[in-house]
Amino acid sequence: MRWMGWMVFASVALASDVRLSDMSRLEFENAKASQVNYKGKPALKMLEEKGAGPRGSGALAQLKGVTFRDGVIEVDVAGLPIPNATPTARGFIGVVFRVAPGNHFENFYLRPTNGRAEDQEMRNHSVQYTAGPEWGWRKLRETNPFKYESYADMVAGEWIHMKVVVQGKTARLFVGNAAQPCLVVNDLKNGDSEGAVALWIGPETEGYFRNVKVTASK
């Protein structure tokens, strides 16, 4: 798992900057990563190394030395389908947190192409929560329709601000500097746990990350 982008992290509520260029602070899984300027901003560009990656598919950039339980994770992301992607590609992009051995993790991610879809059902699938090792989007949608996904306005390929606020078994996702969360999960599937933090892209995604900040509570 690994990542790149302007980032800041903290262990008790004190944040410190980590340079984009410091590749030693990141650990990658199934990722082709490079430092670029995207829409005038310095960013990490991430693509899948292979079509099938960790946690089923996609690629990860994990922040080394960061252990997270409760607190706030913020990041600016831009996701879009790769050229010649299949029709199911959505530009999947997001944040994985409380990553622990045994493929345990929590994940909030976006489907940017759904944000301005003409089909309302597609719009309702714009933001998603999943958890490992067994709670993928399909299982959650089948067992609890609409509970773990929602709508938020976004445009594929444009910068989008994400903020994840975690406390105990509850996590809230804010998108685009909104004052209210677009998705609230009160029953995180791995309980009140802790673990690493990573940036994630899904299959057939061209993803960009910048301005990462992790502020961990005591």
C-alpha cells in the first residue's frame, strides 16, 4: 500500500508536512506512480501496475509510519477512467484507513463519473463505503441497499476534496468542503480498530492525489 501527494500527518493532533518528492515515506502495491503537475497543481499520479491488484483490484499508496485509530483524514483527489476503459469504469478513487494484517481495512471512495449522471440511480452510487476482508460494495448493496452509499456532486477528472472523520465505530465522509457529511457509517465492519492509512484507486482508473493531511486523536 502506498501513496504520493502533498501530505501532512500527525500522531496526536500535531501535523507536519511530508514532501511529495520523499518517495521513501510511501509504500506502493500494484501501482505505477509518478510526480506530475495536474491542472496546475503538484500531485501524485497513480495507475494500476497490473489489472488485478490488492484487495481485489486497484492500487494502493500507503503512508509509512502512520498508525491511525480516530481523527481526521483529508485529501484532494481527481479520478477518471483510463483511455479505452470498459463501460463499468467510474474513476474509482479514495482513502483506505485502519489497515491491519489479514486484509482488514475500512474504505471510503468516490465514483466521479456518477456525480453528474443523467440517471438518478447512478447518482445515488457516487460515494461508497466498503471494508475488508469480506464487505465489498456488492455484498453491502445486496444486504443493506442505500445504507453504505450516497450522492455527492463531483466531476470526473476535476479536483475533489475528501474529508473522513473517524471516532470509534463511526466514520463520516465529507465531499467538496461540505458542512455536512454525505455518508455516515455507524457500524464500521472491523469495529473500533486501528491501522495504517493509504490512498487507493480502483480498476481502470487514472488517479491524482495532493494535500493529504492525517490528524490523529489521542
